[in-house]
Amino acid sequence: MTAAAFTFTPDADFVDRALDAELRRASVSVDRKLRTMLAALDDSLARISDAREELHTLYTAPDTDTAEVVAGHDQDIATHLEDAARNLRAAAEILRSHRQLTSPRP
């Protein structure tokens, strides 16, 4: 008896179907995770927008006596919020391009 007598050769179609099914499951999982991350980034962008609006309202209110004193701080905070929003938009664009590359195919 030789080792060749015990060689197992799987049906190529079965292997292709099994591999295709596994890749689809992985692809769907990746797509779901990317959608979750994109939703979190979109939520963060909305919250930054809300914070900027609130900051503007706070320092432009008629009863704000210290508007000149805090104007510098307001500008620093606004700059950081703008930077954060720009970075989140860049991250979202990267995730969208990854999602296009990994989206499940029909």
C-alpha cells in the first residue's frame, strides 16, 4: 500500500462553493462593522456641529459680560472642533472607500 492510495481530492466545485460562502460571510461581517463605524463617525460629526452651535450661542448671548475675555478661548475651542470634524470626515472617507472594496457581491 502506498500513500497515494489514501490521497483525497475534494470536488473542485464543492471547494469553490464553500470558499465563496465563507468569503461572503466574512464580507458581510466586514461591511456590517464598517457601517457601524461610519454611523459612529456621522454621530460624532453631528455632535461636533451641535457643540460649535452651543459654543457660539453661549458667547454671543446678550447677557455675556465676559465676551471679550473668553473670545480667545472660544476661538481655540472652535479651531479644535474644526480640526476634529475635518479628521472625522477624512476617516469616514477612508472607511467608505474600504467599504466599496469589501462590499458583498451579488
